[in-house]
Amino acid sequence: MQYNTKKDFVNAIVAYTNDPKAENALMFGAVNRFKPMPKLNYKINNLKKIASYIYDNQIEAPKWFQNHFQQNQRNGQGMGNG
């Protein structure tokens, strides 16, 4: 995991969402392919709630994800390195 604490994770998500720059991204493959996400005008408190939820919960992956992920790992494209 990139962040050691929930607080660090939440702060990073909030900061990136408020100022999404390519150099601050963790998924460089996605940024190279799609460009940085647009700035979202959410309230800070709502962003903190969303980031906390992501950190605290195992988000269900689609059925196809594991095969897709493994294939991309073999091709050197996993972990956002596209």
C-alpha cells in the first residue's frame, strides 16, 4: 500500500481530487492514456468521507478484473504503469 495510515491516504485523495496533476498521480498508465482527471468541485468533508470509505472497505471488483489484472502484470502493465 502506498500510504502507511488512513490519515495519509485520505489527505492524498483529497489533495489529488482538488488539484489533479499528472505528476501527483499514482496510476501513471491511466494518466498517460486518459490524461489526469478533471477537477471535481466536491466539498472537502465529502471527499474525506469518500476516501475514508475506500480505505475502510474492500470494494468489490468486477468478475473480469482478476484475469485482466494478471494478464497486464505479465505484460508489464500492472499497477497503473500501462
